[in-house]
Amino acid sequence: MNLFDVYPINDVTIVKAKGSYVWDDNGEQYLDLYGGHAVISIGHTHPHWVKRIEEQLEKIAFYSNSVRIPLQQQLAEKLGKISGKDDYQLFLCNSGAEANENALKLASFHNGRKKVIAFSKAFHGRTSLAVSATDNKNYIAPVNETDNVIFLPFNDEQALEDCFEENGKEISSVIVEGIQGVGGINVADDDFLRKIRQLCDKYKAVYIADSVQCGCGRSGKFFSHDFAGVNADIYTMAKGMGNGYPVAGIIIAPHIKSKHFQLGTTFGGNHLACTAALAVLEIIEEEKLMGNAVMVGKYLKDELENIPELKRVRGRGLMIGFDVPEELKELRKNLLWNQKIFTGEAKPSVIRLLPSLALKKRDAEDFIEAIKEEIQLLSSEQSVEVSPTINVGMPTGSVGK
């Protein structure tokens, strides 16, 4: 049997990882500034995270949600404390797509409405309703097509107001990433998020803060939506929540009431998942990783902005993107193969940086030196390619004629 071919694959096999570094099967070391799609929040194989999981494995790895699992309540309390959302409620599941799917369903159960507002370049997952709210036709199968999702321009307050004025009584929820990841590291304006809160309050719609990539401290605040100074009704989380162990969740404002059997999950909130997520929160708190994300992220942004070839450097904390011009289109590939540095991308020409929140400044410095070196090499090659050739035997001054 062969694997179903769904991704273009880099021809490298990673067999070991520690901190911000990974090693391939030939012993080659790579700096990881991508963290496997923003998943590695505290560093690969952090000793505390490993120990907590090992200790839990010795006790019990899994039992169903038909019994009490005290680790779930411990996780809820820790998450409430660190996120500042103590009065919210937690539902645990397995992936970002599942978190967004459940958030959209719960909003619809809450107000009995069907319409969802999503935004241009949004990515909310690949399951049925989540993918319908994702702005990429290539991901939406015929069975996922629906008239219930309205796409609006990102950061366009007027378009949002107009849509609510026309459809307000039908709108169940607005789902928005605080920083779009797959869309290219596009930061939601604080005023835009405040406008969403205002209109959701006015029309009794549910504000869903997709924090799958931009949550768990990556922006320098626990949720990047917090920069706007307003609370969402539902926050969705995954990616860095488990540092590589599959765990996700939604936290739900107290005015949204639970009802048996509306939501459910087999593996969500299992013993190992809760342990992994608790370990992540303990490390984020103990090692002050949100502060580190601010400090190292500022250094990276400042240095990247000083490289004239790179355009539109943007992001918050350790969620950074920048545009790469056509003449440097090989930059990401060269960073991987020449400099041994993993970065991410967003089509067509964005490089994304999503490293561990524990990334050290010296590793950031190494990256800046590496990217400058590769830009210089690519620019030199470009200059050689476009240089005019002097034809032998032609009079001086006839170059390029």
C-alpha cells in the first residue's frame, strides 16, 4: 500500500529534535523556525513535557468521557488563569478544524441561526463547516458547498457594517483569526476586532476568535485578539496547545449554556492530551515564554525591516511574515538546503516564521545572518544573469546593441 499523496514533501527525514533544533537521518542539524505549522510552542522534547507524559503513561493513557477525568478540570483552571478567561467554560477536542467546527455549531445552537461571516484569505480547517468558511476553493468539495457562509474583505469595517445591516437577523456568528496564518500573516486591526464585538452585541451574533495558530501565547498575549481589548464569545485553540500531542479546545463565555449531546468527542480531553497541554501551560508560565516571544519577535521584525529586499514585514510576537520579491523566489528553498533552516510559506510569495516561543536571541541572530547571506548570493546570481555580454570584434561602445 502507498501513502495517499496530498502534500509536496521536502526530501529530508527528521529523526531527532531538541529545543529549536531538529536533526535528520544523516545527522545534519537544522534550525526550526516553523515548528511544524506553529505546533512547537515550548521547544521540541522539553524535559518537563516529556516527564509529565511519561509519568501519565505509567498510570493511564486513555479512558472515555463517560467517567470523571480530573485532569480536564485541572487544565480548565490553569487555562483560565493564564489566559485571563477564568469565568469561561472549556470543551476539549483534537484538532483546530474540529475546534472551529464545534465553535460554529455551538454558535448556531445558541441563537438558532445559520449564516456565518468569514473573511478573505481565511483558513479555519478542512472539516465540513470549517472548510466552507475557508477562503480557498481548492479545499471545498461539492458536498461542502453552502450558501450559509458570507465572505467579506479582511479588516474592512464598512463591509462588515453593511453586511450586518442587510443580514443581521440571520447571522449566527463571525469567525476571524486574530492573525491570519495560512493567509499570509495578516494582522487583524484592533479597531476591526472591536467593530466585530460591537456588531455581534448589537445583532446578538457570536464572536468566534480563531486562535488555532495565533493563540497559546504566540503573539505575546495568550490570544492575539486580546490586543483589541475586547472578549470574544468563543475562542478556538489547537496547534501549540499540546506541543505536538494532538489536543485542541474551545473556551466558551458563560452566557452560552451547555446542553447534553450537542457536542461530543471520543478522544478529546483524554488523559495524555490533558497532561501534554498542562505541561505546556506550566512551561509557558514558569519560563515566561510570552515575554520571550515579544522580545525575540521584536528583534526579528526590526532586523527584517532593515533588509531592503524584503517587503511588508508584519506580525506580532513570534508569528512573523514578509513578502519575497520574484527575483528572490528561491530564498526559502535556499534557507533550507544551504543554511539548514526550516521556515514556512504562504502562497504565492510569503515566508512565515512560527518558531518555538522559547527561541533564543542568538538563534534569531543566526537566522538574520543566514537570510542576508542568501539574499546577497541570489542578488549576485541575478546580476550575472542580466549583465550584458560584450561581443568580441564589436567596436567599444556597442555593448548590448
